[in-house]
Amino acid sequence: MSIACGLPLLECVYCLACARWAWKRCLYTAGHDSENWGLASAEEFEPVPRLCRYILSVYEDDLTHPLWEPPGGYGINIEWLLMKRNYEDTNGYAPPYILYLDHDHADIVLAIRGLNLVKESDYAVLLDNKLGQRKFDGGYVHNGLLKAAGWVLDKECEVLRELVQKYPNYMLTFAGHSLGSGVAAMLTILVVQNRHRLGNIDRKRVRCYAIAPARCMSLNLAVRYADVINSVDDFLPRTATPLEDIFNLPCILCLRCMRDTCTSEAKKLRDPRRLYAPGRLYHIVERKLCRLGRYPPVVRTAVPVDGRFEHIVLSCNATSDHSIVWIEREAQRALSIFFEKDSATEIPAKQKMERQETIEREHREEYRAALQRAVILAVPHAYSPSQYGTFDEAEEREDSSVSSGEISFESSRRSRLRESWDELIERLFEKDKSGHMVLKKSTSTESEKR
């Protein structure tokens, strides 16, 4: 009798627990993830709306007669546009992109467009992946995005080297949206690892802005390269489902999302093959709960390790917020608010320079703290020696007090074992009879070996 009476009570407890979980999930807003992050400054966020406009310009067939342009125009001087590659130029190996020399901001910009829904070649890049297929630099990366980045760098390497040597005080910036953001992030890592191919460019001169990026690299890589890669969040970095499964049947996608939601965060952190949004994260917070209005956009930033946008937010605006047009508009609004506050307080130029130095110092400290946090949380390859490199190696690079003669034997051994550029290209591509590079068809046996 007592058992019979206990069953309804147990069922009620289960129902209440499920109801509470569903209620919290439905009321979960994007701002919860970044509520403890610090506020971004105008100086560090300034490139975002400008780079969004450059990415938008890649969509135009003829920039001298644009079919559409944002308020204020793209901000591009046609005379500074060095090249514009379309699908015919890339042979479908990579999305279209431009190379732009921005003299006003001392910047060499390579901007890559997002997914074209009517181009099979873009889907081929997006779906060329299998979880854990591509091992890279001590972690895992998206196979198709790495191939696309390798193709772009091999194609434009000579031009980029000439530019960075001709303009030694200019930054080298890679930017992209959606699919293009993953290519830009991979491209940044390849350049950092092969700086000798660009005339030994200083790591501090290389940076990336990934707008609404896809999850493209494992957690150890996402944190290790947070000093050079910046991501602007939307719903796509929160979609933990592998990109190759997003276009599957809705029921399969739903099951994968439910399974991921019920997986503990500790287990997620210990999964070395799980992919994440790259680098430092910037989050534009402006929507209120249940579409009850909008805040003036606020930008928060951090280099999180745990809680790195693991929650999917239920929103009717998810797909529209992913648009590069919307991100550019909201980023520009946020930047305008920054400038209004600065003009109201009338900050002198000397104090602005000191504030910029303070921001850079705080970012370095936050970067180091994220590396240490990864070790504490036992993120795979965060500490244990690996032939591809470790977090320790990243910290050694950042420590200016260590001279070249004081680098340990273990660190130099890992450097020698790092895969060279020629080895990577040989692994990803092969030459056809005419001498042109074509993608190598990988087999399951080759994948397992690597």
C-alpha cells in the first residue's frame, strides 16, 4: 500500500523537475551567458562594424555600382581594393573574398563572405567534416574549413608577404562571417604557425574577427589563440550540433540537441573532439526577455573556458540576428554609444592612450588566466606534453622575460615536431596533371592515422 501511494508522489516530483527545467530553458536569455563579463571599450570594438561592411562588400558583383549598401556606404576606397576573388577564382575551394589595403586604419584586410545558400561548393566546405577527423596543433578542427584556409593562404601567400613587408606598421586582419568566419579563424592559426612564410611577421600584428562564427576548433585551441582571434556571438556559436548534422532531418537535429542539453558540462569539457567558437568572445546584448523590447546595445567581452556559450537560446529572432546586416547595424549602434559617452566626458588624448594600454594589459592578464583555468578544469592537452604543442607553449610565447637562449629543451622539441606548412599542404592537397592544386580525397584509414 505504501508503495502504491509513493508512486504518484514520485511521478509528481519528476513532473515538477521537468517543468522547472523547461521553464528555465524557455526563459533563458542570451544575456545570462555574459552577465559576469567585463564591458568592452570603444577602442577594442571599433574594428567590428567597419569589418562587417568590408565583408558585406564581398557580396557585391561590382563595387563601383553597388546594388545594395548600408547607410553610410561600405567605406571602401576602390583604389585601395587590391583584389576580389569570386567563385570562379576559388574553384569552389573557398568562399569569395577581398583583399583590401586600409590606409586610414593602417590595416591589411582579407574579408571572406558567408554561406551562399545556392552554392553547392559552400555546402561541400561546410559538410566536409566528421567529428574528430582532423587533428591539428594538439586539438581538433573542422576539416573543410581548414582545407579552405589552406587553399586561400597558399594562393595569396606571396601577395600578403609583400604587403606586410612593404607596410611594417600595418596590422594583418582576417575577417569573415558565418562560414567565412571559420575560414578566417583557421587562416589566422595557419599564419601564426607559419609566420616565416610572411617574412617572420610578429604575432602581435596578426588578428582575426570572426563574425557569428561556426564552431570550428577544440577548446584548447579556442583558448590558446584568444590573443589573436576575436569572435562576435550570435546563435550559431551556441549550436553545439556538428555543422554537418545541422542540415539533417529535424527529428535527428532535435534528438542531438536534447542529448547535448542533458550532458554535464564537466563531461563536455573533457571531450577533446568537441568544437567551440574561437578566441575571445564579444557579445552584443540588446534584446529583452520574450521580445518585450530592446536595450541600448551593450558589448561584453571575455575569454571564457567553462560556460563558453553552451546554452541554446529559444528565440524567434535567431536566424534574423545571424544576418551580417543586423550585426553591422547593432555593432555600429553600440560603437556610437561608446563614442557619445567618450565625447560627453571629453577624455584627453593622453588619457585615451593610457586607457588603451590598460586594456591591452588587462586582455593579456585575462588570456593568461583563461590558460590557467583550462589546466585547472583538466581540458585535454591543456597541460600534458603533445607533439602538436600545449598551453604551456602558448604561455612561453607570451612571456617576454624569457629570452631565446632560455627556452627549454622540451619546448624546442615540440617546436621541431610541429607540422610544417609544406607538410600540411601535402596532406590536404595534391596536384593534377596541369600542375594545379586540388583537394586530396581523404580515406578513413588516413583519418585514423592522423
